[in-house]
Amino acid sequence: MIGRLPIRWRLTLWYGAVLAAVLTIFAATVDLLMARVLRHGTDQGLDHQVAVIEEQILQMREPVALRERLALLFHRHPAFEMQVTENDDRAWLRSEGVEKQGLPRPAVLPETPGEGVHEDVEVPGVGPCRMCSKVIETPYAFLLVQTAASTDANRKHLGELRRVFLATGPILLVAALGCGYLLARKGLAPVERMAAEADQITASRLDRRLAAPNPDDELGRLARTLNGMIARLELSFGDVQRFTADAAHELRTPLAVLRGEAEVTLLSDREPAEYRRALESMLEEIEHLTRLTEDLLSLSREDAQIPPSFEDLRLDEVVRDAFGTMTAVAAEVDRRLVLAGELAPCLVRGDRERLRRVVVNLIDNALKYTRAGGLVQVSLALRGDEAVMTVADDGDGIPPEHLPMIFKRFYRVDASRPRWGSSTGLGLPICRTVVLSHGGTIDVQSAPGAGTRVEVVLAARPAGPPRREEPAASWRSRPSYLGNG
């Protein structure tokens, strides 16, 4: 139930509970100390009175004269009741208050003469008392000297102290709860201001930030954390907006071409060959739209972090399969695609189709940006517990200022546009997303006139020798799943 209350009320209640416990412990401690001080004062008074009686006993040598002296001096006293007995039964002195019933025998007799014993007793006719007993040795007998004082005054003082505690304690507790609530409200006021400011931040107002009056305290650190989160959201929203705008632009261009081709073709009657050329042109645009749609779907799945179906697979077989598929494409566009050495047999934990798409995309990009007759080399090596797959070409290369941007979606290097086919600008972003989802890294090294080298590194372990299979070289048209740079 308490967990549903606002924080200020929870803080106030906890503060009140702690304060009540502290006040209770304080009151109990003071009560015990006061009782001990009062008892100690009473014991000192009893000891002093015993010492006075002892002094009189030691001064007198005659028993008869001693009895008369004790009766004369101690028969009546306003604060103490006194008794002197011989052999616990023959009374030499009994003060007026206990003259008939006498003082009770001590529960524990002093072990040696001259030693005093204090105890709480109930004296008939007097009530609760504090009593001191002491044995005194005389030439004629051992005398037990007892003095008692009523504890009513002590109980009265303790009662008054407890009434003060009971009267002032609740008042102090209520006052402290009120102050605690005000302090909690004042301490949480910055949180309320931050909440009000956060309510003003929407998807269209992500440029706003929370104020942090004291950046070094806990609320300041919270404000910095929230501002950092808002900044990341602003960046993500910006990326989404740019991605949406770029995707709309990429989709609009081929659709506009399709519409233009259709409108021009339908303006007048044409020869069958002209209709055929128009349909072929429209088919190319449809193929481009298909590839673009598939790439967007692939990126959406990666962004949604749909878990891939990981399994232990032979990376060398995946590379060999993609290489065989792209060999036919390279022959179509007059490029040379070769393996730079034997593919190292290795096992990786990953998704076969996604890793194959990475290899196909990288080879496809290298073929696009290589001149006719150019060379594209594919290699796979095992380096410790890592597999290193490399695709290198001898094309024009990428200018240094463009290298940091090549993994952005829909980004194209103006100076290195493809010499054939169509490009969606999503090939490298897809490769990077897939590789990162597999816990690997992808790196691009390039320089103008020196070609481009793309290196993918994945965790791997050695495997047996690869199975020899014929490359799946097909001379059909380019499949729709080929990558696009």
C-alpha cells in the first residue's frame, strides 16, 4: 500500500518512522539513566545514614548506654527507617515507622563485617523501599544495621519524566513529519520541474533539453542522462526521417520513369518493336524497384533486431557458393572474378542466407566499380580464432572524404557511379548491419587509383577440408537478390 503513495509521502513516512524509533530509544535511555541516578542518590543517602549509626555504635562501649543512645538519636527520622538487631532477632533499635513490624531480613547477608548490601524491598506500612544492610562487629556482639528509604519520590520523578515524554513526543513527531513533508516537497521540486519540461518534449520538439541547476548532484546527473537519451532519440528520429525521405525519393524516380514510359507509349500507335523496347525499359525499372524493396525489407528486419537463425556453418562453402553465382555475372560485364588462393576451411556461428548476401553484395559492388577487364579477387583466411574474408578490386577507388559516409543508407560516391546496372545505395549498409549482428567487423580500405579492399572479420574455428563442388555458374539474367551498392 505504501508503495502506491507519492514519493514525498513515502519519504515523510519513512522519516517519521525513523524519528519515532529514535525518540523512543532516546526516551528509554533517559528513563533508565534517570532511574539509575535516583537509585544511586538513594543508595548514597542510605550509606551515609548507616555510617552515622556505625559511628555511634563504635563510640559507645556499654550495650545499655548504646541502646539508649540509638533510641534517642534515631527513633524518628523524616527520610529513613532504621533498625539495629543482634543475631537477627533481638532488636536494639527500631525507628518509629517500623517499630512494630521491623525491617525485613536481607535476602543476602553481607559476607564480611563492614560490607553493605543494597536491595529493593517491600516494607509493611511504608511501601516499596530501598534498603541497605551492614554487619558491624563490636566487643560484645555482631550487630546488623539496616536503613531503608521510601522510593515513592523516585517513582514520582520518573512518572513526571515519562509524562513529559508522552506529552511532548507526539507533538515533536507531528511537527517533524510536517517539516519532513515540506523538505521532501522542496527536495523533489526539481523533479517536478523536470517532469513538466519532459512533458513538453515530443517527436517534433526533440531539440529541447532538461535544465540542470546543479549538474554535480544526483538530479543533475539524472538530467544529463535524460538529455543524452533525448539527444540519441533526436539522432535516431533524424536518421529515420532521412531514411524515409531517401526511400521515398528512390521509389519515386523509377515510378516516374514507368509512368512516363507508359504515357509516351500510349500517346500513339507504334510498331511492335517499339512496344517491345518500351516494355523492356519498364521491366528494368520494375527490377530496380524489386531490388530496392527487398533491400528495404532486409534493413527493416535488421533494424527490428529479428534474431537470425544461427547455426554452425562452413564459411568457406558460403563464400564458394556466392563466388560461383557471381562468376556468371562477372563474365556478362567483362570483369575477371578470381579466388586469391585456397579458401581456408573454417566454421562460424551464423545465418547462412544473411552471410551469403554479404558476400554477394561485396562482390557485386566490386564488379560495379571496376572498369571493363578489371580484376576482382576474393579470399578467405583463418587468423587465430578469426576468419578474414576479403574482396579486393583494382578499380578507381574511393576518395578519402567519402570513406566515412559509405555505410550510410542511400549514400553514393558521385565520382564513382556504377558503370552498369542500377544501384540502391543500400548494399554496404546491409553488409555492415549483418556483420555486426554476427559479432564481427567490416572495414573498407581505399584510395583514388589504387582500388578498394573490403575486409570482414568473424569469430571462427578450423574445419576439415572443404567439399569439392562445381561452381553454380549460371548465365541467366542477374537474380533479384544481388546486392546493390
